[in-house]
Amino acid sequence: MSYRIAGIDVHKKMLAVVEADVEVEGEYQFERRLFGSNPDHLRLLANWLIEQQVEEVVMESTAQYWKPVWGALEQYWKPTSQKREGTDPMSGTLHLAQAQSNRGPRGRKKDFPDAERLVKRLVANELTLSFVPDAEQRLWRTVMRRKYQLTRNRVQLQNRLEALLEEAHIKLSSLVSDLLGASARRMLKALADGETDPAALASLADKNLRATPAQLCDALGACTELNPVYRRLLKMFLEELQLIDQQTGQLDKEMATLLGQDQAAVERLAEVPGLGVDSAQQIIAEVGAKAATFASAKHLSSWVGACPGEDESAGVSKSHRSPKGNRHMRRILNQCANAAAKSKGTIFQIVYGRLVSRLGHNQTIGAIAHRLCRLIWIILHQGVRYEERGPAVNAKSRRRRTNRMIRELRSLGYRVEAVGSPA
């Protein structure tokens, strides 16, 4: 029976496509075609795959250039191949292979042999395949990753602003906890608009600010002789900051609209110590609203790379360093694990205190991130809510354990007298 698989070596302007029947004995007989990467050629590619009755397609993840190819085949080729009579259960399956797993011998790299190697290694299960979510979840990822980029830009902008103020001998950052807070912004805006009186600038600070007016006047004393160029640069920084805040707010509204039907999942995740609404949205964008792609919590933690790795040779374990995984999820989990370890009265604070003396801070945070990852899968996949198992519940468990031990001791013939309520 014929079973045809196509391999695509993706480039920015062209695609090297091969297809062959993998059920034949001996060497595969590949048919080669060259296509462009513009929309018309992608539709021609989909039609050609349908004519050749290709069951599966594997392509290489070359930068961002694989995305339009994937979208076109998902739209034009996949539905038609699935509706064909007598199709295999795997018919219409698209595979995205990591480029590192398809490396050829050094000095022997060509486009069509690379595409043929994709097919051969797919059949031999030698490729590292990437998880590509559906179109809706890919849109979630785009929005949340753009928001993360804006957050990084805001932090970089704050660092550059502080460097500018230090160069201008304005020591405001030494007296305020947040250089981009409400009080600091009012003072910086007035400074950018041309205010030269340190007392007038200091009066714009909030009454709850710990710094005294005299300290603020001293820190802002250089504004009397400030070069106008610094004022113009400062105004540019504030305008850029306002734009970033506006775009972040727009992305928040956009994501709330996109996840309107999955609001319950966001709320359940946000209840976990260390997580919040923003972290819950990022997690759902990466793994899905129900984490349905992952069969178990172990599969999810392995895909994220939040579990111990294996490096064994000759029966000797060399290392348990965590494997590489989804870097976005690992970043989120590490941030949430640090926040959860500082949440007072939670089970994560107890786990951190128990492990940090033996493993150190970094490995302990990794262990908490692993626990959080498994917990996230349970909450999303099973639709349950988080229940805190902190000190209050532990005290109750200790009482139960003490009562059980007393019963066991008495059953063995010991005479045990309970003095008061068991602790």
C-alpha cells in the first residue's frame, strides 16, 4: 500500500520540496520540486501535495519563515487530505522539525538532500519535533509575547533614564523607590517642561514619600543650571514611556477579549500562590486553556524543561541537569516560583525552607517550579481549584498522624496516655 510523505526545506524566498513513497522496499525514490514562498506559490504547493496524495508533511523550523508555509498548508492542504476516502489516521498531519535534529555532514549541505533527510529521519523517529498549537492559540502567544517585549523595553527605558539623570547630576533615583512612579513622574515632567526651582519640583512629591523636602531639593539642585539638551532628552523618554504604557494597556484589553471564553481557567490559575492574572494568561497562551496536548503532568514538565534530566553513560549517572524546553514557560515558572517561595503561610514557603539548606537557592527554585508545573496541568486539565496546604492544614495533619500513631502503639500492647489534645 502506498504511503507518501513530503519534506520541505524552508527558506525566505524559496522552498525545496521532495516527496516519496515510504512503504517501498529499498531506497526511496524522491520527486523534487522547487516552489516560491509567496501566497500564490504556497497554494500551488498545497495543490501539488493533494495531487500526489501526500499523507504527511515535515518541514524544518527555519527562523520565522516556516510560519506562512504552515498556515497555508493548514488552510488548503490539511482539510482536503483529511476528507479523502480511505485515508490513514495520520493523514493531514504537519510536522515541524527542529533544525538541529536535521543537521547533515559538515561540508555536504544542499537544499534537496536536506529535505530528503527530513523524510528519512521522520520515518526513523530521529527528528526532534516541535509542538505547534492551533491558530487561535498561536494568536494568544503573539499577543502575550509582544506584551513581554514591551515590559522588557520599559525596564530598559528606566535604566537609560536613570543613566541620563545621573549624567545630569539629578540624584532622584536615590530617594524614590520607583523612578517611574507617580511622584517621580510629576517631578520629571515638570523638569522636562523647564522648571528650574528645586523647591517647586520637591513640592510635587507625594506626602507619603519617605524623602524629606530638604533631601529632594538637594537631589534636584542641579536643575537650576541644567543644559536644555537634557530637558529635551528627558521629554523624549517620558513620551516613549507613555506610549509603552498605552500599548501595554491595549494588549491587556485584547488578551481579555481573546480569553473571554476561558476566563474560568484564568481565575483558577490566578489563585495559585506566586501566580497572578498576567502569569495565568501567559501560561494559557503557551500550553492551552486545558493543556489537552499533554497526556500527563510529567509530559508537560518534560516539554517545559522543568524536570530533572538524564545523562547516563556505562550505567553511571553523569548529571541531572534539566533539559532544554520552552524558554517562555521556564521564565514564567521561575518568576512564579520565586514569588511563591516568599508567600507567607503557603506550602511553597515550607518547601523552600526545607530544601534551600541542602540544594541552594537556584535548585530549590527549580524544584518549586517543577511542582508549579505539575499543579498547573492538574488545574487546567481536570478543571479543579487550588487548595492551600499550608501551616494550618499541616497542624491538622499532625494531629491525625499523632492519633494514628497512638492507636498503633496501643494495638501493639503499649500503654499510651494522651495528655490534653495531641499537638
